[in-house]
Amino acid sequence: MLLGIDTANERASVALDDGREINSEHSWRSGNNHTVELASYVNRMMITADVNARSLRGIAVAIGPGSFTGLRIGLGFSKGLSIAYSIPLVGVSTLDILAHMQPKVECVLLTLISAGRKSIVSGRYIWHSGGWKTDGAPYITTWQEVVEETKSGSFYICGELGTVDRAEFGENVMLAPPPLNVRRASYMIAIARKRFDTGDLDEPNALSPFYLRTT
């Protein structure tokens, strides 16, 4: 059984997956209440699924980019479980989670996450060998710069779109529907499972959040 924990921003998600099915998943708008809510939701989910910490084969945790506080809460909780019960741990990029959720389209994929102060972290992906692959390092940008970047070529945009005005973009740009803009822990587990299966694990004490901030 694998446990997934994502508290990278105001929307949180937790899931249990045994490799055959998603045993349980809960996603909610946590706001700034991760500290109060995370342990309660995980405990309730594990009780419902009749699972205890010692039966977990691994923990997948979102490591960012995202909220400074949210990331540290989720990572701290996951590392605590990992160390206390000797459970393998794998960190997963929030941008990769968003990309993994999207269908195949014949264009460039941009995954977006708020960086605060009207800034955005963007990840660029291309479809290759049956899945979305990163095309360069994540970068800080703004909505206006995204609009400019997408004026030529074909793009599919997903993530924290907020109240973005579709009219700002040309016909060459597709925006993901709302259900595909909210990260789900079950998709994160799907990414991490390959690393658990091959033994490509993270050292709990060395794993840290990944931040990108404006200067």
C-alpha cells in the first residue's frame, strides 16, 4: 500500500493505492489549515481502509514548487512517518503531477502554479514516448508573460488558472478543464510507484522542499 500526501498549496490531497485500485482519496481546500487538518484526514482515511502505518510500502510526497508553509508541513509529516516506521519515501514535483494528469495533445504543455506576488511558476513539457516529459527547468513568470509566450505555436495550459480570461489567449491555446487543474494524490502515487519498484528512493533526512521565488 502506498500513501500519497500533497499539501503544496491551499488545496490538499491524500490517497491510498494498493497497486490494483485507489483504496481511498480525499482532496479539499485547506487554506492555511494544513497543520490542523492533515493528520486528521490521513488517520481517518487509513482507518476507513483498514490500514496502519506498518503496512505501508511507501510514501509519496509533493516537494514543490508551492507554498513555503504548505510544503514544509506535508514534507515534515511524511518524513516523520518514514523515519518512525522505516517506510521508503519518494518526493514528487507538483508540476510533474499536473503534467501526468493531462491527456495527449499535439502541442506544448505548460503547467502553472502560483508563486505569490502575482508571479507564477511554469513548467514546460512535450509529449514523448507515451508521456509528458520536461522540456527545460521550471521558471518564474507572470500572466502577461505567459500570454506573450503563447502567441506563437500551439499550447495546452493547466494548473492554477484562477480567474484567467480565455479571451486573452489566441485560438492556438487550449485551457485544461477545471477537474484537470486540481492536483490529486493518486496521480502522484502513479508517478512515484515506478521509483518504489526500482528502489530509486529519497533519503528522508536529505529530502527538502523545492522553491522558486521572485528576487
